[in-house]
Amino acid sequence: MNTASNVVRSTPAATTLFGKLRALALHALNLHLQNCAVIAEAHRRPQ
């Protein structure tokens, strides 16, 4: 059975592309979580 993950692993260019996309997605997620933490901290503090 030829799954999508096997196809990605067998193609170096696709592996590089998906690796870069994965790194970009993880970076975006980290920035989002940092932003959420800042907003949560601002709402937690008394006025």
C-alpha cells in the first residue's frame, strides 16, 4: 500500500518541502502560544 507518508519519504524534494512547512507550522504555533500567554497574563492581573 502506497500511503502519502511513504510517497513523501521516497521523494527528497518533497521531504525537504514538507520539512520546511512543518518547521514553519511549529514556529507559528509557538508564536501563537506565546501570544496567548501574554494575553492571559494581561487578563489575570488586577486592573
